Amino acid sequence: MDRRRLIILIAVVFSNILGASAILPTLPIYAQDQYGASSFQAIILNGAFFGAQFIGAPILGRLSDRLGRRPVLIVSQLGTVMAFIMFAVAGQLADLFGGFGMVFGVSGGLAVLFSARILDGLTGGNISVARAYIADVSDDENRARALGLVQAAFGVAFVLGPAFGGFLSNEINVQAPFIAAAIITGLTVLSTILFLPESLPPEDRSNRDQAQERQIPLIELVRAKPLFGLILLIGFFETSGFASVQNTFAVFADDVIFPDLSTGLVNRNIGLIFSVVGIVLTVTQGVLIAPLVKRFGEKWLVFGGQLFIGLSFLALALSANPWIATLFLGIFAFGRGIAQPSEQALVTRFGDKRTQGRMLGLYQSAFSLALAVAPIWNGIIYQQISPQAVWWAAVVLAIPTAMLAFYLAQQSLPQAQTNPSLAD
């Protein structure tokens, strides 16, 4: 595929995730210290984002199938920029939202934060649109590799973002991460406008003649294409495990792995461990995925990924040794790195140029739903049972996920839609 297009898309994904993850370490404290949020309110700010993304991603996918990828990418990125600006100036907007906030028992500033988080989630489906763009301009042989590169950009940004945001907050002020995120994302909007051509020509777009197909409810779509529904289910369960690592590991490390170290040393060690995860994820999705797909195929990589993920959870449940934790989180990253882009590539087989955006939007919704609900049961299990119980629960979930992936690997799936004129 056109390397310039791929570079711009990688920049779009990287900047959006860098901005989103840069505010992760500062947003809950920002909400508590500046606007009086309770611990529960600060935590569910992230849930509001992923809940909104669950709704917004398939809508953006359908719009991109009908209007083209480029305009939807531009508008969705602008929504993200606006959300970051709202975070930065929430204090100035507090008076305007004061009455609205009091209806829900929160301050005006906290109402602004929730509004911004929801806006960011609704427009955050631009990643699924970027994936649909790649599906438009890549053939079967190159698609998984291209999707892997995009996912690698996701992984690197997610590792670098929290450190970047924490540094800005500490060295400048609490608003700095939000301003920086807005600037970075704004630059990618300009890159999209100036340098990214449309990937979906008018003759390949859906129109009102396909309205009935586009409006088929998800449950009927899954009944008609059960293997598509199976991939969504595997992705949901797999992402629930990812959410366990994302939301629980730092607390687990503080309580169990490094109980006698100072907070500064604990944070440093967690940062180093996540750097290892980011490196493994980047190498896997940026370098290894293409030869592995060629050797084993996407279906078997989905199954193999679940085995590696389940093994890593088992190790975390059995050992509190920091070296073992680092090793098996690296194994987790490898499993995730081969499974997720393979799942995305398989999803594209169930649609054509007119519906691939919707298919990938639904996959993104399964991803977002898992990230929205998994922290709830992770927190309950952690507090009510034990820290290790979170990983045992993840092991229990990984077993049926691997079984479903093994069943999927033995099924005959549709052949990928290709566009040879745009492929290398």
C-alpha cells in the first residue's frame, strides 16, 4: 500500500492515543483536587469515555462507509481536540455549566469534565475509521501487517503517554497535559486535511439503496454471520483481560510486588515494566506479525494469542516476583500483539467496501464495552476477595476464550475483499 498514507494514519492513531493516555495519570487527580470529585466519580470518568465510544464507533463507521473515510476522520479528530480544550479550560467554563452540574450533584467544572470525556468517546471511533481506510487500500497479504503497524503505534503511544503527561503536569502545571494533547491532535488534523487523500471512491460507498443492510440490528447481523459475532465475542473477552492489566497492575504492583518500596520507586518500576510491554508490543505488531500471518494465518494467531495471554495471567496469579511479572507481561504483550490485528483483519472479511467501516466500528465497540465494564468487576474482585483473585478470574475467562478461538480456527471464513489497484 501507499507508504505515505500509512505514515499519516499511524500519526493519527499515535497522536490520538498519546493525547488520551497523557491525561490518564492526571485526570482523576485533576477532577478531585480542582473540582471536588469523589473517588468513584474520578474513576468513572474513564468509564464515561469508553461507554460513549461504544455508542459512537459504529456510527462513525457507518458514516465513513457512506461519506468516505477522510471527512469522518477530520470531524472525529476535531471532536477530540475540542474535548482536550474543554479539559484545559474547565474552570473557565464552570460557571456556564454550574446549574447543569448541580442537577446531577456535581460542580460545574466536573460537569465540563464529564461532557468533554463523553465528547471524546463519541468521536474516538476515528481509530476504527483509520482501520477501515487501511482495509480499503491493502490486499489480503499486506492487511494484517498494516493493521499491526497501526496497533503498534497504539501500543507505543499508550506506553509513552502517561509518562509524558505526568512530566508536563509536574514541570509546568496541571493544565499542560491537556493543552499539549490538543496541540498534538490538532497537528494531525492538519496533516489529514493537507496530505491524506480519500481511500473510498464514490462508486464503492454505501448509499440509501443499502440503507436496509446498514440498519440491520447487531443481533440480526450476528445471526446472519455467526462467525463475525464469534470474533466480536473473542475480542470482548480478550480485551477484558487487557483491561485487568491496564487498570489493576499498578495497584497490584504497589500492594503485592513492591510493598516495601517508596511511592517514587514503585512508580519508576511500574514505568519500566510497562516500557518492556510497549517494546514487545511494538516489535510484535510492527515486525513479527507479517511473517507470522504468512506462516500460520490469522485464525491460528488469534488462538495462539489467547494461549499466551492465559499463560501470563496464570503466572501473575502464582508469583509476586517482579522479574517473573515482567517476563510474563512481555508474553502477554506478544499474545495481544498477534491476536488483535489478526482479529481486525478477519473482521474485514465479512464486509465489502461499503460495509467494512461498520464491521470495524462494531469490533471497536466490543473493545470499548470491555474497557467500560471490566474495571467494575476488577475493582470488586480486588477489594472483596484478594489482589491475586483478579488474575485467577482472568485465567478463568481466558480458558473459554481460547476454546472459542480454537473453534474459529477450524472454520471456513469469507475471503478478504481486495483492491489490487491500490495495493503494492
